[in-house]
Amino acid sequence: KVQNGSIYMYRPSSEKKDISIPFQLKDSSVVYISKDQFIKGMYVMKATWEMNGKQYGATQQFFIVKQ
């Protein structure tokens, strides 16, 4: 089970818009992030977490669309 971790949303075109979100999971394995924190454009998500005493990580690109 995931114990804690962080999500870093990197915006290549403007590092001032980067967002770092630490998290701890207890009953759910879902982390909800409000779209209101972002502006329209591309972000690279870098997630790291600890599970059963081991470190893990993942990277994924996202394009945020706001209306």
C-alpha cells in the first residue's frame, strides 16, 4: 500500500507555474488535484511515492485544457 509521496507538475514554458503536491494515502489510492491550480498548456507530471519500504516513480505529460 502507498504510504506517502509527491507529485511535481513541471511547466516547461514557465517554471513559475510549477506546482508541487505532497500526499499521504490512507483509505484511498486516488489523489485528486483541482484543475483550478493550472493554466492552459502542457505540464510534465513527475510522481514519486513509497510503497512497502521501496521508492517508486513515474513521469507523464499532460495538456491542461480550460474553458
